[in-house]
Amino acid sequence: MNEKKISTSTIAMIALMTAVTCILGPLSVPIGPVPISLTNLAIYFTVILLGWKKGTVSYVIYLLIGLVGPTGGYLIGFIFLAMISGWFIEKFPGKRIMYFIGMVLGTAVCYALGTAWLAYEAEMTFQAALMAGVIPFIIGDIAKMIVAIIVAPMIKNPLVKAG
């Protein structure tokens, strides 16, 4: 039987990035029912550093820690954000435009799930939920993508060299 073992360093990195998400996620600016959050920035960093599979595991751990309330759809949507953006990052190594495209697509799925959940939980129309939970965040989320695409590779290279 060929069993794959996960290394202690991999477990530590997944835990570390979950902790980073736990730290950044709650940092928010309230602007309505959905605050501006740094959760997606943490996920962008995580998938660049760990890849889509381990990045998704890291986020699922975070999700299980905090899945409640009208923003729960965005938390679930972040799973798809990690999977989609991380897949693009692994499929197109070093191609930052593809990183960006993957992050945009993943974020769009996150927005769709979050908006639907918010509309249901807050008894809002889909359009009202879109105006509250997506439109105010687009520019900031694009900025977070750019920061992650520039900064995370600078962090990743020393990590890879260190093993």
C-alpha cells in the first residue's frame, strides 16, 4: 500500500497560514452588512505559498473555526477562491497575469456565493446584497490581489530554499 505522509513542516505551514488567516480575517472596516476584510488577502498569500490543495485545507480549517452569520457564504466562497486561484498559480508558475486571472475568477465565485447567502440570511434582494456585499469591495480586493502577487513570491523563495 502506497500511503502518502504529510511532513511536520507541511502541517506547520498549513497551521501557520490558518493562523495568519485567523489574524487577518477579523481585521475589517465596517461599511454595511459585509465589512471590508483581509481574509482574501490571507488566502491569496496562502495559495501562493502552499499551492491550491494545502491552501484550501488551511482555509477549510479557518472556515470550520468561524462559520456563522450573514457572511457565511463568503466564508464558503473563500474555499473556491483558494481552489481556483491556487490552481491557476500552480498551472502557470511565474505568470503573474494568470495568477491575477485566477484570483479574479475565484473572487467572482466567492462574491456569488456570499451574495446569495447574505440575501437569504439578511432577507435582502439579490441586488441589495450585491450592493452591500460586493460593489464596495471590488477595488480593494483588486489591490489585495496585486499586493499578494508582488509580495508573496518574495516570501516564498526563501521558504523554498529553507526547505
